[in-house]
Amino acid sequence: MAEDYYDLLGVARDVSAEDLKKAYRKKAMQYHPDRNPGDKAAEETFKKVSRAYEVLSDPQKRALYDQHGAAAFEQGGPGGPGGGGGGFQGVDPMDIFRQMFGGGFGGGFGGQESDGSGEDLSLELELTLEEAASGVERTVRYKRHAACASCEGSGAEKGSKTSKCGTCGGRGQVVRSNGFFQVRQTCPTCGGGGVRIDKPCKACRGEGRAVASHEVPVRVPAGVDNGTRLRSSGNGSAGQRGGDAGDLYILIRVREHERFERDGDDLACGHSVSFPTLALGGTVEIATLRGKASLKIPEGTASGTVFRLRGEGMPNLRSPERRGDLHVRVEVHVPAKLTSEQRAALEAFAKAGGDAAPAKKGKWRIFG
């Protein structure tokens, strides 16, 4: 007796499309062959849940299944071959999985097609805040697979003949049929290259590439931030036997600054201002990433007030002509030591305001 598709996915018959997708995602991740190498039972369950999801995720097929069961998709059934319903015959469960997950879990997963292309590589590049603000050019050095110098990337010894792979017919893949399913896999004989080499290159063992040092100039645009990713096309690893090279991805890290804090395109900092300036008003000079700027302090400004200097922040990555702002928090500056004149002036100020002032020998007295 055929298994119930709803039971296979662990859902009710009135399950919504979104919950159905979540249920399949969970089951597919659990039973995927690459997570259960050599486990035939897990592989079979993976095929079954993929078949169940393929039917139930299609409204027309789901209606046929609810009416006729799995028999609707067998030979001669309303949804099977010849029945006009577009059945499951010949559908690759890996294709269903890739449609759901966008290509699997990462490199080489789940019988994906292999065209011999090289791998993408990634590096981190650390910058100062000033470099991130102005943009910078750097040269990065790293190791990658490059075309073998001995065979010039062909994978064959000089003078060696190559022929079409007899296992896959030059396609680079083999198809294994199992009931309803046709599973495509990289050809085990040619490794996906589609050719057979009589005498593989001794230097690279027929792969057509070898590890070598490489360097590439990188232009970092102004406005990058932590997590910004730059791509250098074709500077990843070379492909096997002349396959296309992958890309190089550079992840930007910006070091913390001793003065400025960053929030998107805006910057923030603190600045100490004397009490007379806060009380009487005045103009102070503020250090910015681009130099210095003047900040007008109104009379009677409280310590902790935040002022905004427009356009003194970071440039916008996509529109460098636009810049964020610099937010300056002013704090009262208290001198560690006073001259006799300063002390006398402060005591007079305290007396005029009716404030407490320190007396000699650590005792306190109140003026007024």
C-alpha cells in the first residue's frame, strides 16, 4: 500500500502552502543523502518526501491526489504519463531540493551539475576609518588554484591524446534511474570534464591546475563599512582542465576609531568645553575626519548637549557626493588644578550665586 503523502511530510490534509514548504524543508534537510552518506533508507525517504512535496505543492496535482491518491500519478492515471495531468515521471528530487534551497548547502552538494569551474575564494581586508572614508587602493596576496604551467591547464602530458569519456558520452554527468526518479551525478570516470586523458599530466595529476601564489590590486570605494563585500571577477581558483575561474570576494573590516563612533553614514564624538564657554557662549574648533570645523556654542548651553555638523560624517557608498553628519556631544571641562587667580574668580562666582565654596583645611562654609 502506497504511503500517504501528507503523513510522509507530517502535515494535516488542510495544510497551507507555507506550512507545507516548511515541513518539506525540515524533512529534506534531515534525510538528504549528503547528510547520510551510505544510508540507503535515508536516501529512499528523501526521494519519497520530495515526490510528496512535488505533488502537494501544485494545486492541480494536489486536487488529483486528494481525489485518487498516489494511483493518479501512475501509468494510465489522470495525472500520470498519458493522463494529461503532468505527473512526476522523470522529475529529479535534487532539482526540487535546489529550487527550495537555491543550490544546496554549499560546494559540491547533492549531485549538482559540475562544469569544471573553479571555486570562489574570500579574503578579509582591514581598514582604518579614515581609509574607509576616503577610499583606498590595496594589493592583496593569497594562494589559489591556477592553470598548471606544465600542461597549460589541459591536464594532459604533452603529446597525449584525449578522447570523449565513454562513461558519460562527453556530458560530464551520468543519470541513474530509480523508479520515478532520475538522479544526475558527476561522472566518476572523467570527474565532470567529459574527456578521457590517455596520459594525465604528472605535475597536476590530470587536474589541469595547481596551487600558486597570486596578487591582485583592489580599489576600495569611499564609504565602505563592516561587512561590505567586494567582488573581483575571475580572480578565484582556476577551473579544472581549462574551466572558468571562480571569483574573489573581499570582506571589509573597519577598525574601531579612538575618537569617532559610526552609525551608518553618521559619526559621533565627544568634545570638552570650558564652563565659561558653555555659560557665556562662544566658538570652539572641532576635529573631524577631514580636518577641523567651527562649532558655535550658544549662551547657557548645558553639558551633554548634542550638536550636529552637517556633511562631516562618512560618504555614502552608493552616492559618494552625499555625506552623513557628525554629532558632537559637548561636556564641561573641569581642570585638574587651578591657579590662584582661577580659584579666586571661582570663589567669587560661587559667592555671587549663593553656592557652597570650600574653606581651608577641607571644611565647608556657605556664602550669603
